[in-house]
Amino acid sequence: TVRFTRALKDKVAYEDRTGVIEALWDVALADGVRDAHEDALIRLAAKLLGVNDVDSAVARQRVEARRT
């Protein structure tokens, strides 16, 4: 996981990395339930990709808005 995310972080623009986090939130919230384990995994992925907490939260909010 660390090697993969490092490669992405080095080669992919920040905006696109936030898109990856948004896609992860889309999968995690597909069942309509927020799970602590999924949250923790996405927080870890965001950190490894260099996506800050605010942008990760905004990505989650965009996904939640599409689902309502």
C-alpha cells in the first residue's frame, strides 16, 4: 500500500488524488452506512496520498450530497 500510494503521490496531481479519495468514499458509502473501519482506511489512504483532512471531508460531503 505504501509503495503504491507513494507512486501515485509522486506522479498524480493533487486534484486527481482527491478524486481517488472521493471514489473511495463513493464505495464506502454505497451501502448507505458509515463504518468506522472504512473511515479509518480512507483516512490512512488520504494521508498516504498527501490529501489533507479538509479535502477528504469535502470529497465525502460531495458523495453524500449525490446520495440524498
